[in-house]
Amino acid sequence: QVQLAESGGGLVQAGGSLGLSCAASGRTFSAYAMGWFRQAPGKEREFVAATSWNGRNTYYADSVKGRFTISRDNAKNTVSLQMNSLKPEDTATYYCAADRTLSPLLTSREAEYDYWGQGIQVTVSS
């Protein structure tokens, strides 16, 4: 079992930056690929980014490519999402998720992720 807790959300102006962090419990964090998803009001949850168990592979949604960076620290059981050049349309609740796999192939499919955090709000003002 893995428990995930996001931190670092808040309010930022358009064009600004914000970093999110997700802390995982358990001793098998390195056995999981990690992903970030987001859900805006009135919309379905969507994939944002993912990283493989060792951090060597990453995968981004087209909407955030070049602006967001996902990284992980297996020694600290954390995964981070650095968000730059933020836009009002990035406003959403952001969730981290864990997919128990050692495959270098990453997925954007929610159903593949086994554990989820509670989510944290990010608001980008125009």
C-alpha cells in the first residue's frame, strides 16, 4: 500500500511558476512509476506528466510540454512537478498517482494507476 500526499499548491499570476511535491509512504516507492493528473471545475480529470520508477523516462501531455517538469527523488520518496509559464487554463486540482510497474513505458491512462493522493488546488490568475 502506498499513501500519497501533495503539497505546494496555491495562487499564482499568469506567467509565474509554482512547484508541487508529492510525498509517498512505504518502502517500495522505487517500484512505482509516478504521474500527475489534474481536474478543472466541470471537466474530466486529465493526464499531466509521468516519470518511470528510476526517473529516466518522462512523458508529458502536449498542453504542458516545455513548461512543466516532473522529477523524483527515490531516496526521499518524493515526486515533484515544476510548473513554469503558468496559464489560467492550468487552474485545477492536481493529483499525484502511483503505478506499480518497472516498465520504462509510461501511461496517461488513469485506470493504470493504483494509488492516488487527495489532490491540491492550483489557481492561476489572469
